[in-house]
Amino acid sequence: MRYEQHFSNLRLQIDYVLTGSLKSAKHNARVHSPRQINALVKSIEAVGFVAPVIADENDVLIAGDARVEAAGK
């Protein structure tokens, strides 16, 4: 119940968009090696996306940069 009260005014929306429309945030400091991206490619091929990526209203990624990069390969 506390969870519901804390987030009761949070508005979530799920949109399906093309990966090419998503942009990396300029302040993203994470760098993923080709090995990590290739591992993600294999995972996506095997089980698909298990967790969605998160983007703001301008399609700038908040979480999921590596998954988007892997999906584009």
C-alpha cells in the first residue's frame, strides 16, 4: 500500500518506437565494450527484451542505451 501511495500521481506510458528514434543522453558516462554488446545481442535473440528501456518525452534514453545499441545490430 505504501508503494501505491508514494507513486499514486506518477503517470507511466508505454510506447513502442523504432530504436532509431531513440537518442543517447549527452551526459551518459557508460561505455559498453563490443563484447558486452555482443552478449546482449545473443540474449535479445534468445529471449527478446525482458525489461523495457526508459526514455523521456523527447525520446532521450534514461536507461537502456546498451540494449538499444544491441537491438540495432
